[in-house]
Amino acid sequence: MEKVQIGKIYRHFKGKYIFVENVGKYYDGTEVVIYKGINDGGIFVRPIDIFLEEIDPNKEGNLTGQKHRFELVNNL
């Protein structure tokens, strides 16, 4: 599994961009990613396994054709 990079911008497979604020732990020890929506400013939390999971590039709603739910944006 790749490591989530704090302070970086990622793109969701549906096309929205997010900024990773931090990585934390849920009460049961599950690692979570804490991130902020760039477009709406909302603060969100998602288990790290789901944040980094692979998806089908042909999945319905995959507007970007990417292979992971969130992918690091290197060119911003």
C-alpha cells in the first residue's frame, strides 16, 4: 500500500480535488485520512484502506479513468 502524503492535493475518481490535512486514528485503531474538499471546503474522514483502494477504470462514474479512488496530483 502506498503512503498518503500529508499537505498534498489528490483527485477523486469522480473529478473533485481534495487537500490532505492529516492522517489520524479512529478509536478502534483504524487509520483514517482527514481531508478538505477544495471546491466546497468541507472536512471529511475516510479509512486509509478505502482512500487508497484500487477501482475499475471502467467503473460507472469514474470520470477520470484512474485506477485508485484518490490519486496524487503531481502537476499542481
